[in-house]
Amino acid sequence: MTTPPVPDLTPEERQHLHQFYKVLHTHPELSMQEYRTAERIEAELESMGVESFRCAGTGVVAVVRNGEGPVVALRADTDGLPMLERTGVDYASQDRGTASDGTEVPVMHGCGHDTHIACLTTALRMLLRRRTDWSGTLVAVFQPGEEVGQGARAMVADGLWERVPRPDVVLGQHVSNQPSGTVTMAIGPAMAGTDSLRVTVHGKQAHGSRPHLGIDPIVLGAAMISRLQTIVSREVDAHEPAVVTVGVFRGGLKENIIPERAEFTVNIRTLTEPVRDQVLAAVKRIVRGEAEVAGAPVPEIEHYSQLPPTINNVDAAKQTYQAIEQALGAELVSVERPRMGSEDFGLLGKEAGVPSVLWFFGGAEAGAVDPPGNHSPFFAPPLEPTLSTGARTMAAAALHWLSTPSIAHG
């Protein structure tokens, strides 16, 4: 069956989309604290006559039944970031929140999750007025806590897939700093898996003027960090993508005291399990080996966070790609390489045991040189064609699956 054509938004839908997006952008909330955001989503769904329920505290789930047919889940993430917004737009966030360590921080939708919410709710509006073009069940998942990698797991643990009809496919999208109006998709691996480690380096405290009486954990930690940079360049096959980043280093309280300990974090990005295992093993070997050479105690290595790669089911991705291409035009849709960023979206399809597909839509001004990207304090996608593209793309993808009599998981 051919996917029904996806018309443009009505003027009323576009105006409402812009207004709702601006409210969301002005009032972001931190991960797993999206209380007002959840209430706004619920009110939006209620205005469409769509019932919803809470899942994992601040997650919102809606189910729209329209006769017999496939079950299609659509996902949008909802959390903001602890960042001070510097976009200069008149709807910029001035809100603040409480971080996990108890400190008060500025909050911004610096990753574009506000666009995801607004586009999904608008896609639902479009699909509701096109009920005669499709048959089946829509499950809209507004997921909290993507930025901390907790939201998808929390919703599954709270019985998400037991509380709704089990989907045949899970679809999601993410805004990025590619040109507004465009859509890109990877066929197969789409985003890297990530592992985060915390390394505690133990030394021996001494006076700064008598370093020979101590074991300096700062110098030792620096040696570890320098050697870690050789894993990708000298151990991993050049054809296999991998990233090793040290994002935090802490050690010492005073310039003339060699401290007793230092700490740093390691973030690893890989696309395949064999490379992940290789990099993890190399990190542990180097950290422990450098400590042994320095005559220092064995370091502590805490593996505190992990997300699997996001893998687009090949058959489902090809079908979804074609539907989006049909809706937007071939000149605006293209296949891309996997990205080394990470997402917890893939866990939703994995835990449901069904295919999932994630794609990206543009949020950068046309012709912009080096436009601000996600997690930049200057990231503010132009309203159009960003928002209309996101809404139409989600509607087109859903319409394809909801107008397909049978779905083979492949």
C-alpha cells in the first residue's frame, strides 16, 4: 500500500506549533524533573481529546486507537540541560533548576528536546484530522531523562510495554545543526554506544618542596590520560570508529601539597561490541599499568554509566526513509553515516523486542557557516522550516506504518 500523501500544516496548526514550542523553550526542566513539562504535554493532549497517563514519574504516554491495524510507537524526549542560554531570542529561558549535587543551575533546552515535543504533538494533530487515511493504534511516548540515560529504562521498568498495546515498530527523531528543512538517516548503526568510567588515582601525600617523599597522583593521572589517547590512534583498527574522552580531572586543594588522590572520568563511544570490549580492556590495562610503574596503589575504576548503540533496523529504516522522502522530496532527504553521539531511544525498541528507527532533522539557518550545534548555549533552531519539517516527517513516517497491512520485523 502506498503511503497517503502528507499535506502541509494548516495555518492554525502552524501557529499553535510555534506558540507551544516557545512555551516549552522558555521553561525547560532538568532530567527526571520534567514536572511542568509533563503537565503541559498532558494539557496539549487533552485539548485534542487524547487520553494519557504518567509513566516513570515525569513521562507521559498517550494511546490513540483508530480501528484494526498495526501499533506504532512515536517517541519524543523532554528534558533540558544545565546550561545558561545565550541565544538572544525573545523566548529564551531564564529558568533555573536544582542539579543532582544540590546546586542551583541555569536550565536551557540546549539539545532541542522542545522541538521534539512540539513536533510530536503536532504530528498527532495532523494524524487525528486524517483518520480516514490510516488504521491501527498510535502510542505517543514523551520520555524524560534522555540526557542522563535514565528515562527509557525507567519507563520500561515502570511497565510501559505492559500498559499499552505492544508496538510493531518504534519511531523517533532528533533535531541537529544540519540545514533546516533537511532530514538524514543512517541505515543500520545510527548512534554510538557509550560507557562512562570514574578513575580514582591513589598516591602518597607530601609537601610540594619534597616530592621525593610522596607519590604524585596528579602527575600519575596525567600520564594515564596521555596514554589513554593512544588507544584509538594505536590500538583500534582505523576502519572502526571509536572515541575516548577525558572530560573531568580533579586533584589537590593547595599548590604546595602533593595530594593523596586524584580523580578523572573517561567517556568511551563505540559502535560494535568487539571494539567496546577492546577499548574498555585497554583503559583498565593502561590505568593499572601506569600505577604499577609509579609504585602507586591499585586505582579504583567505577563503570557508572552505559548505553548500547542505537541500531536502525535495516528493513524498517529503508521503509521509513522512503516514506519521508516521498513526503519531503528526494532533494531534502539523505542517508548519513553513524553518529558518535549516544541516545537511550534504542532501548525502547530493544525492550519491546521490535524494530526501531531514529532519524535527524535540520535546525540550522540556511547557509549558516559553522552553526551552533546541540549542547551549545547558542543553539536556537529557526522556527521554520524546522518545526514544520519535524511535524510532517513524524506524521509521514507514522502514516506509512499505519497504512501497511502487515509488518515483517526482519
